[in-house]
Amino acid sequence: MPELPEVETTVRALRKKILGRKIKGAVATAPQLFHDKKLFRNIGRALRGDKFSAIDRHGKYLLFRLRSGRTMIAHMKLTGHFLVKDKKQKANDIHKHVRFRTDFADGGALLFSDLRKFGRCWLLAPNEVPEFFDDRKLGHDALSKEVSEVYLRAKLRRNRAVKSLLLDQTVVAGIGNIYADELLWMAKIHPLHKGLSLSEHEAVEIHKAMRDILHRGIKAGGTSIRDYRKPDGSSGYFQMLRAVYQRAGQPCPRCKTPIKRIVVAQRGTHYCPKCQRKN
DNA sequence: TCGTAGACTCGGCGTC
DNA sequence: CGCGGCCGAGTCTACT
């Protein structure tokens, strides 16, 4: 289910568990996981003998740095998640939708489970990484220091619904449907408010709410509605803190007005019609 | 009025 | 039917 907090939670857990372990082999079972069909068949040979030396994140992308200098980039899309299995467990014991596994020489493994098979992986040479993100025009990470109040306001100055802008990964990278709704509720901004007509004060509120809600999501270990799990199999608990997402008809935590559901940018959108006034 | 960029809409992608 | 993500194709519209 990954948005920025779930990806960050995953990255932090994986750093503790898989860095420095020697890779014995790898197998992919969903051809669409790798765009490159040759790589799909040869991923075992490609990774054998290598080690993960660092794990980074940009928006919703994970970057697995390899000692060989290459980078394996992964995107979990809607239902993907990484799990680390120890040598005693069988893969099927911890998940039945494993599409890709990297086996370590010590008997453990890194598993990528993805019910809907929307996830994607790329294995890139060092010089290919910058162009990978340039091609996608990916914006700065939502929590990076580059995304200041002034910068965010400038990026939101367009004639589009602010929610649609927040979901646009070229504006700022990492925000998805849950955290967009939650941060707009926190900032008291209507999801259909045009970016162009945001006041300076409103832009500052959005910036503050964005950082606050993403940090809270990380602190909670992510949101575990449906099938998102942390790499140890446990659940995050941000769903306990949700104010509006998928709470249509339930009372707004601030004013008790029933939460409304509309569709913005083809995505279910939840807001308080009293707290979040339209322009 | 024309051309263009940007915005919007829809369908698709596997699965439960 | 819905869904946390995102892409491509096609269409519309607003501006210069």
C-alpha cells in the first residue's frame, strides 16, 4: 500500500536486516515485474555474489545499492511489500503472493510479495540512475529540505485541484491518496481548491500539515488497511489515526460533521464539508 | 483564429 | 464494486 511513510518504514526495517549479506541467487516468478524480459530470466545470475551496501528512498521508490555499484530500484505500487524471512521459515508460511525472492548465502531471503502484480523492479548501472528519475520528472521528496514553504507554494501555483497536484509525483514525490486526504483535512483546505488561488497562509498550512502527517505516518509504522505489512510481517497503526480517509458518513474528529466522499482525479476523496471550505 | 501546452477523462493493469 | 499507483491515448480548453 505504499505511500512515503510505508516505503520509509520498509527501508528502515530492511537496512537493519539485509545489508552486507551475501546474495546466493534470486528468482522472479512474475514476468511483468521486470520491464526487461532478459533480466527477468537472468536476475539470479545478475545478483549472485553481490551484496546490498545501502538502501535509500526517493518518494515511493526504493533504491537498493549494490556493492558492485549497480542500483536495484523497486516500486511497490498498490499491493507490493517486502518481507525478510529467516532460514527456518518457508516463503509460503509468511506470504502466498511472492513474485520475487533474493536468497542469501546464510539461508535467509528477501521476498517481494505483490497480490496484484503492479510492482516493478529495475537493475541499473550507476550512470543510469539520474536519468531514470529525470525521465519520470520526479519531484523532490516530500520530506526533503528542498521542499520549503516557498518552494511548495510555487509548485502548487497551477490551475488544478490541489488534491490532484499533491498526488502528482512531479510536483512533490511521496504523497498518495491516504495522506493527501489526511493532510488537506489537517490544513483545512478543500480538495478541489485550485492551487492557483491558494493564499500564502493556506500554502504554509499545507506545508506544515504535509510534514506533520508524513512524520506521524512514519512514527506509526505506516498504514495497514488491506494487506500492507512491515518487513517483519507486523502491521503499522496509522489507520487508527485516520481522520477522514475511508470514513465517509462518520463524524469529523474536529466538528462532528459527517465526512463526505467525492471523486477527484479519479480517486476516492474524503473531507469534512464544514472544516474544509471551498475557496 | 491558430497553435500549443496544460488539464482532464478513461481504460488498463491481476487479484481478492 | 472497490483499491493505497501510475501510464498512455484521446479530448477538451485556455492562453497568447
